[in-house]
Amino acid sequence: QTVVTQEPSLTVSPGGTVSLTCASSTGAVTSGYYPNWFQQKPGQAPRALIYSTSNRHSWTPARFSGSLLGGKAALTLSGVQPEDEAEYYCLLYYGGAWVFGGGTKLTVL
Amino acid sequence: QITLKESGPTLVKPTQTLTLTCTFSGFSLSTSGVGVGWIRQPPGKALEWLALIYWDDDKRYSPSLKSRLTITKDTSKNQVVLTMTNMDPVDTATYYCAHCEVDTSVARPFDYWGHGTLVTVSS
């Protein structure tokens, strides 16, 4: 069974920069996995942030960026705002099937 | 403006079959590249992708749940239906439907989501 792994939790100071990563149990993550990133706040549905590795949706703030880093997909937040405190999920494509990561709880402190 | 809304029972008994309906607007499931998927989230836990149906009636399922799931579409009604058989208390979760769009080089899965519906499995 394919497993997608994220850091369980990260803490960042307001105005700082943080990178969240997404690893696959099958090996290095490439663009062919079409990495996606979602943000979820308590009591809300998830919100799409990044698709196909590095593309922002029209509503995604420019401080969110996606990339491939060291065999993993990465979501980098630059100039973190208090409202960025949330759970973040990555999503990878495995030839017809999609698999979510376990999520990273980002605390802004 | 794309919107999706999930509907169905809030409580089902163990062993019963769950039927959920996603009613959407702002797009057509007959448009090339468009799909609708289902995702669930047990209380306090991570998201789990369940199934996806595309404009051409191609259907994809989570390998771990494939034997229990069926996804269908009614293009004229702008609806997608998910059935899950043999429900168990571990299937208690918020079930979401979401819009998906793909083309030859880019995939935008689950860019628009419904609010979700909580389904509790209990006798």
C-alpha cells in the first residue's frame, strides 16, 4: 500500500519562512506525481493551494510556492501570516489513483 | 461560479449501504477534462481519496476500498452518486465531493469542494 508522508507538525514565527515536504513510499517524487497542496482550517472544507507541483490557483496568495526538493514535493510559505495557521495536506497521483498525505499541522507562534 | 453540495443520510447502521449524492453547478460533467471526486475525513484524522468519475465515464477507485465503492454520474441532473457497501463504524467521517479538471500536462484535482456531510455509522 502506497504511503505519502508529511511532517506531523511544524512551528514558524510570523514573518518567517517554512517548508513542508511530501514524500512517497515508492521513491522520489517527480512532476509525474502531479503534487498538489491543500490547506484546511478547523471546521472548514479543504482549500486547494497548489496544483501540478508549482502552479498557484487564482486565489492562492503569492507567499505560497510549490517545488520539488531532494526527491520530495515541497510547499514553502514565505512571510508567514497568523492566518496561515492550519493543517496542510499534499496529494500525489499514482497512475489513476490519488493518495493524500497524513497532513502537517502548522503553528504560527 | 462552481459549487458542490453533498447530501445523504447522517446515520447508517453497520452492514448497511451508504448512498451519497453530489449536486453541482457552474460546470458540466460532459465537458472534456472534467471530473468529480469523493474524499472523506474521519473526525480528527487525515483526508482520504475514495473515487473519481470523469466526463467520459472513466471511473477510478481507491485500491483499498475498490470492492465496496461504486461511483456514477447523471449529467442531465448535474449529479454524481457514490455508494459504499458494508458500512462499519470506522467509516464514520465527513464525506466531501470536489471538482476535478485534467488535461494533457496539468492536473487540477479537487480545486472546488463541497462543505461536506458527516456520516455516522452506529447501531
